Amino acid sequence: METVSPRSAIFYIASVLCLAIYGGQVCPFIEGLSPIVFLITLLAYGILAFVLRLFLLKRYVLTAPFLRQSSLELRFELFCYVALGLALTVHNSLIYSFPLGSGIKLMVGVLTLGFFAAVDLGLERERLILGQRLSLGKSAVPEGEYRPITKSFAGFAIASVILITALVLLVIVRDIDWISKQGPESIDAAKKAVSLELIFIAVVLMGFLVNLVLSFSKNLKLFFQNQVEILDRVTHGLYDQYVPVASGNEFGLMANHTNSMIDKLAESYRIKDALGKVVSPKIRDRLLARKGGIRLEGAKTEVAILLSDIRNFTGRTEENAPEKVVKELNTYFSEMVTIVHEHNGFVDKFIGDGLLAVFGIDGEKGAADSAVRAAFEMQAALERVNEQVQPPINIGIGVHWGNVVAGTIGSYERLEFTVVGDTVNTAARLESLTSSLNCSILVSRQVYEQLDKEVTTHPWVDFGALEIKGRKESVHALGVLRDA
């Protein structure tokens, strides 16, 4: 971080010029010196103080924790001005035998100028830290207690009033004494000169005050601009940047809380994303939308159930290494899950090599048709899958329509959102019959009757009423032959 600030050099130059004018206005001893001699003295000590400032600033301020650097620089700059004032006082006392009163008046002027310079340079340091923390692009948790900004304002206001009042009083007292010694013929000219002096002092002080207001406004603008930009990124789901913490006041506290919020939102997003991979994103959103949290409950609803299964998977596991089996399963399921989602269904679970998908959980129209369309596309997708696996995969798919109980089942230690009921069992039985009937897809009559005309143009075979294991009533089924 830079140590030579153009603003600090400007302040020292302006201070030397102001002190040169001020000294002659408040102290008759300084007024008795040659203006050139006094100006050269001020310049010599000002340059010495500035050079020492550069050395000490790097050693004592810039090595401190970043959050303390702004307040440290304020105190450091004020210390440098006080040291300058003391050095000038001692010099004048030893070289010119000036009394203590002259040194006190000089110190008031130096303190006033140093106060405005120190506050401004402290604010500049805060801006530099703000830019540096932003460029790092990471959160910074401050250490120590926060100093309320109201205390800082109160301290600034009190110090300003005391210093400005003392300075103006010194000038007025000196001018009153000077006017009292003037003759009647020059009293008007003296009053005019005093008025010009007071105007000059007012302009200088107003200039310093306005500069501080503008400097503080820059800091406010930077903070709020960073805050708004980061929060705007958060609203768009981007949690990769933080609000830079550059001060130990409420602005730093706000930035720190904002950064904590960003971390928690990012963690929530990761949890939500992970949950969407463990369960269907549709079910994830349904569970997270419940204000009362996840409860053990279920509700009856009418849905289409699709169940698919890989043929001869047991033999496949016996003949191949586990790593190869898992890799091929992941390749297969990646294709199948995408298809289910594209047809507005959700994958309820994976049962080994089987896949259980549900359509119409939220009462969507055409759920049965969507399920069968997904089944045809899943069969077609096997061509892409089989380019990546050996031996080729064959699957059977059963689809049934009916009532199920859908809800959160299990215990509070282990929950699962799923569907249960005769409809699920029937879909599983239909899938198991695809092998003996040489079908790629087998659906119940309830499903077939809901299909669009476009889907029914496929070469369906009516198998009539089929006996289903574990079910008293037969199921009227239609299927698409594997060779068709």
C-alpha cells in the first residue's frame, strides 16, 4: 500500500503557508521576524517532519492490522503535527528567546491544521484499505471492538469547535490589542485589515471543513457502492465476492454481517444443490417450501408410475469389476434421469439397477402420456448409452396409472419422500412381465386410454387381462414388442 500520498504533501505545503500568515496575525514576536526568515524556518521544519513521517508511517501504521490502520494514521498524523509545533516552539525559544505564550499560540494553529489534515488522511487510508480488500476478493473478519461512528462524529465536532474557537479568539485578541494602539486617523484602515484577516481565516477553515465533508462522502459512496454491487450479485445467486471490511465502525459491522450472510447463503445453496441430487429437484423444492419444516405425513394422489429395469444385471455384476459396473450405471442413469425430468416427472428412487419415476405428482395434465413418451425416449437413448458400455444394455419398462400415497416416510432421524401403494407394485409387476412377453414397454389399460393419438400409432400389442403376482384382480395390459 502506498506511503507517499499526494494529499499529505499538499497538506504540509498548505500548513506551512497558513502558519506563515497565522503566526504574524496572533504573535507580535513572530510578527517582528522577517517574513522570509520565518517562512524558511517553517519550510525547513516542515520538510524534516514530512521525511520523518514517511519513515515512521511505514514502520508503525502500515504494519498494523488493516482494520486499525485508519485510526492509527489519524493519531500518527496528529502526532507529527504536534511534533512539528513543538520543534518550532523550541527553536523560537532558543534562537529568538520567544516567551511561552508565543509557543502556545503557535501550537494552537499547528494543532488546528494538523487535526484537519489527520482526519482527512485517516479517511484516505480507509479508502485505500477498501480498495485493497476489494481487490483481494475475500472476506475479512475484523478483530477487536467496534467504535460507534457517532462517537467519532462527536469527537470530531467537539475538537473542531474547541480548536477553531481558540484560534479565532487568539486572532481577535491580537487584533483588538493592535487596534487599541492605532490613532484615530487610522482606525478605519485597522478595522478593514482586521475584517480581511477574519475573512481569510474563515475561508481557510471553511476550505478544510468542506474538504473533510467531501472526503467522508467519498468513503460513504465507496462503501455503499460496494455493498450494493455485492448484494446485487447475491440476488443473482453469485456468492463468490464479499463486501470489504475497512473500518471499525458500523460500516465495518454491516460489511462483516453481510459477509456472514453471504457465507450462510452459499452454504444453503450447496445444501440445496446437494439435496437436489439426492432427491428430485421437484421434491426438494416441495419439501423446502413447507413453512413448518419436514413432517411425517402422506396424502393420496393419482399419478403415473414408471419403473425400468436392466436385463441380466446380476450376470453383469458377476462378470465385471465393481468400478466398471458403477461407472456404466452412472452413464445409464444420467441419460434416463435427464429424460424423466424433461417430461416433467421426477425420479423417486434407484432400486439397484431399477429406476422408479413418478409423473403428475402435482396434478399435471397428461401425466400418463408424459410417462409413456419418456419410456419411448428412454428406449431410444439406449443407443447412446451402449456406445459407452459393453456388453449392450437392454431394459424393460412398465407404466401404470392409479392412486398412491405420496409423502415423507420414515422417522425423524431418517426421512424419505416416496410413493407407496398398489399402483407402484403393479407398475413393478408389469415391468417384470416385459421379459417373458418380449416387450420393451408394457402399460396398463388405464395408461393407454390417456395417451395422445400420436403415441397410440405405435405398434401396440393388446395382451388382454394378465394375471399379476400378489394381486387378486388381473390387469389389462398393452405393450410394444422389443423387435418392433
